[in-house]
Amino acid sequence: METTDARRPAARLLTAWGATRLVLLLFVLKVLVFPGPDVTGDVSVIYRDWYDVLRTGTFPLDDTTWQYPPAAAFAILSPALLPFLEYATAFFVLACAADLAVLALLWRAGRGSGRSPRGAWVWVAGVPLLGPTVYARYDVMVAAVAVAALLAAGRHPRVAGALAALGALLKVWPALVLLGMRGRAPWAAAALSGAGLAALFAATMPGAFAFLTFQRERGTEVESLGSLVFHVARHFGWNGEVLLNYGSVEFLGPYVGAVSTVALVLTALAFGWLLLWRLAASRFAAHTAADAAFAAVLMFTVTSRVISPQYMVWLIGLAAVCRCFRASRMRVPVALVLAASLVTVLEFPVYFAEVVASDPLGVALLFVRNGLLVAAALLAARALWRDTVPRGTPALSPPPRTAHADEAPAPS
């Protein structure tokens, strides 16, 4: 009887995951039609073209839309693992498999003392809120690596560091999961693994780091926080334009450069605050690495010149890891991210035409979504500081040596 009772939560979780993911697959396979523009073109056209180039042993040297670190080639080439399927179909199946892998990691992490199955439920519920875009980008694969890195941090710090390095070479942001990890082991493993893999790409595939020069003339993407300035300004005679630029829909014109510069300054300030936090923090517990990663990615997301819908996949994955720990202080920010995810699917793809046109509905959706993310970032930063920095501790004094993350008691 006890065994049967123990299996019921897992069965409910897997049933919910299976039902929601079946619907997502039906959308990306076009058995069902999702409102708004087709989101699968990136896979069937852009990714497919990159696949053909990468198979020749070089990166897309002349394609400015290739803006990804070299390990992104693994994701783009991954459909070759299923040669019996057409490229796009194989990609969607592998994205679903990565989704399932994250669920398995979260379910396992949520068992035991001080742990909670709520993390797995955040993932199950959060991903479908974003609609079919989740399976039509490779971000779910990157999220899987980042989640694995965070969950390995307690017992296998070197593995965690190596996974963080792999994630960073897939899409940069997973490097932030290192922020709250204690000790030299994960950082050393990340440095060695990242340098080795980067050197291998540089030596074997021409153009491995060409992406670094492909974003010099970027504007401000129409879904970003800074874009709200121009959405409002268009109603007062601003004479800029909206164009497809570097693979995203961006504002170009007067004052765009200034707003983009402000975004970069805000990103630098966010980095400075995180550095200050790291120097001042002295109370590290098992959940600290997850909380710190979640807060950091939130801060860099809201200050970015681009907030694409797939960025929400990163936040949902990190939010889910936080909720695996009962002592996590990120309950409210996680709830805000889930609410922002629901609004995100409305602004893209459902009402994206209204967003591009700066119609009142589109602008209202952006104000709500970006407002929720800003609130989540501020609350997450506040909670992280209060949880880890003792009152009265000089901000720039070096943190004392503490126990291993898994050995440190959770604060009461």
C-alpha cells in the first residue's frame, strides 16, 4: 500500500507532463493551429540552413543571424541522431526529450529531507504557458544543461562546473549558474572545460567565434524593457521604424542608440551588484546556488536589449530548481515569472502583430510582462541579499570559510 501511495504523485506528474507536451507537439507539427504567426520557421528554415553549413565543418561565416557560441552547433546538428525523421520533426522530438530529462532531474532532486516536488510541478506547469515556441527553439536543451549543473553543485562540484561551461558555450547565460557555487572546484572545472572545448572548436571549425562580431549594429528589440520608450514615442510622432534586424524585430532610428547604451549600463550595474553580493555573502546553504542563478538571470534578462520569448524557458528552468528546495526564498519571484510566462505567450505569438504596430493592446501586454519581470528581479535580489548577507557585515569584507553547500544548515 505504501509503495502504491508513493507512486501516485509521480504518476500524476508524468500524466500532466505527457498531456501538456502532447499538445505542444501537435502544435509544432501543425496538427493543431496555434493563434498568431507560425513559430516553427526558425527550425524548418534557419536551423535547417545552418545544419547544412555546419555539416561541412565550418560555421556560418557570412550569416549575421548566427549569434551563438560554438557549442550551439551540437543543438543544430542534433537531428542527425534521428536520421529516419525529417529535420524539423527530429528537432521537435529531441526538444521534447530534453524537456523530459529536465523533469526527471527535478523529480529526483525534489525527494528527500529539505526538498520539495514543487520544482518539478513548476516545470510541468510553466513550460506549456509559453506555447509551441518552447519546442521551436533550442533553449530547452540549454536549460536542461543549466538545471543539471545546478543540481550537481552540492555533491559533484566539478561536474557542475563542466556542465556550466558547456552551457555557456551553448548560449552564454548558463555561466551565471556558477555565481552562487562555493569553493574552487566548480570554477576550476568550468575554466578548464570551457577553455578546452573552445580551443577544440577554434582549431577544427573555421568561424567558431565569428558570432562575436555579428551584433555591432543591433537596435532595441520590440519586446525588451527599453522598447517601451519607443512604443509610447510612436504615438507622439517618433519617426523611427521597426525592421527585422540580426534575426529579431527591432526598433531602429533616432535615440535607439542611447536607449541601447542605457540598457548596457544597467547590465553593467547588475553585474556590479552581483559582484558586491558575492563579496558580502557569508551564509551559503544548499539552495543558495539556485537562488543566486535565478536572481542573476532575471537581472540580466530585464536589462537586456532583447527579451525573446524563449528567454522565459531559462527562467522557468531556474525557478523550478529553486522550488526543489523548501528553504528557497524565491517563492514570490517564481510566481511572478510564471505569470509573466502566461502574458508572454499572449504578446508572442498571439498578439505579436499588435506589439509590432505598437497598438494599445500590444503595448499593454508588454508593460504587464516586463513589469512582472522587473518586480521579480528586484524581489529576487532583495531576498538573495537578506538570506545570505548578515546584517552589519561590511559589504566588501571577504566572506568567511563556510561548510560545503550540502552540509550548511538552511537558515531558519
